[in-house]
Amino acid sequence: MKEKIKSFIKENYKFILVLILLVLFTTVRLPYYIMTTGGTINITDRVEMSSYEKDKEGSINMLYVSEYDATPFSYLVAKIKGEEINSNKDRQISNESVKDINKRNKIMRDNSLDIATMVAYTSANKKIDIKKKTNIVIATTKENGLKVGDIILKADNIECEDIKEIKQIISSKNIDDTVEFTILRNNKEMKVTSKISNENNTKAVGVIIITEYEYDLDPKVDIKFKSSEAGASGGLMLTLTVYNAISDEDIIKGRNIADTGTISADGSVGEID
């Protein structure tokens, strides 16, 4: 058997070598990502709501760009096609992995829908009550034991529903003191101790946190995303889509509307995320 294998390798070593190089050429990840032409996403088709009737004509659409990790093959193709090639360092807040970056982008996507829902319901004078707040780590600026996706449950054993409460606990301490966070990571509760430092004349532990909201809505509406979709740039169009679904006003009027931009809690439209 061994002799047959050796004989096969000897006779086909060139083919095997080419095959290995081809696999490496198309699968090895380089420290770059590529941005290229995207398209539109019809958000009115994504609405999930009882008694919702999609406009027979017209739609609200999100504009998007495509982004993918570079391999030697895709890097070469992008160079030939003149597509935008960026270093992973450009989208890193600290020494993060690509997995962390992608996780943050999906958290930002969900948070964008949270804010869009609040703005739309408030503008349409519909019922919206906050049932639950979840504080989630989206980035760390230094080594502090916290990771992207961690859910902050407590700070120094004090339950913190609002990010302001976490900031107050940190600001009440001295530089080089520590804060013990109770967190939920991969559905497992644990404790992490972070040291307080001086960042731009502010006491901080080197973490960026956002709040996700769970609402009690009337009427109840939701918009589903695909796993490949991420980022906060759809906030404006999500707001318009939710508003169009729950209000008595038809803002589409048979048109195909497309745009992009973030949305703030006060309804302000921001730049592309």
C-alpha cells in the first residue's frame, strides 16, 4: 500500500503541487479587505407585521457596498478591476480579529433597527415602550479583559441598565483603581476586572458600549436581515420603512426610493457608517 502511494505521488507530484498552490491561492486570508460595487435591498419586502400590505407599486430600498476578505486570488482580481483595497488596520479600533470586526458590524446593524424603530414609532405617535435594555461591548481600546459582544450585566456588583450608570461608577473611582464587571459571554456568566486609566482627561477602562433595546410595540413590526448584511448605514431607510408600515400615511406613492445614511435617536440623519 505504501509503495502504491509513493508511486502515485512520484508520478503526479506536479499535479499535487499545483493543486496545493491553487488551494492556498484561493483560501489564505491576507490582512486586507476589498470594497466593491453593491446594489439595493428592498426593505419593504422584509417587513413582518400582521395585516401589513406591501405597496403594489414602489418600494423603499437601502443602498449598500459589498465588502469581503482578501485572498491572493481576490486581491489580484481586485487590482485588475481597480476595486478599493484596504488594510484591516483601517477598520480596527484596537488589535481586533476579523471575526471581532464582523461581530461589531452586525451589532451595529441590529442597533440601527432599534433606533429606527424608536424614531418611526415616535414620529407616527404609535405605542412604543422599552421592555429591556442590553449593554453590549462593541470595541475595546486597550487590554481590559473585555471582548466584542460581551453583555455587561453589573459593574462592581451593581446592576446597570443604562450606560450612564456604568460611567458614574467609573468616574467615582481613582486612576489605577479597578472595576469588576459581571458579563455574559457566549451565554456564560463570568467576572472580568478592568483597570481605570486616564484617557483624554477622562476616567475610562478602554471600552465602547452601545445599548440594544427590546420594545413593546403596537402595532408590532419587525424587519429581518440576512447574515451577510451588516453595518448601521441603513438606519434612515429602515426608519422610513417602519414609519410607512405603521402610519396611515403612504410615503412611497408608487415610487422606488433608495438612499443610505445612519439615523440618530433624535431623528438626525448621519453619514454612511
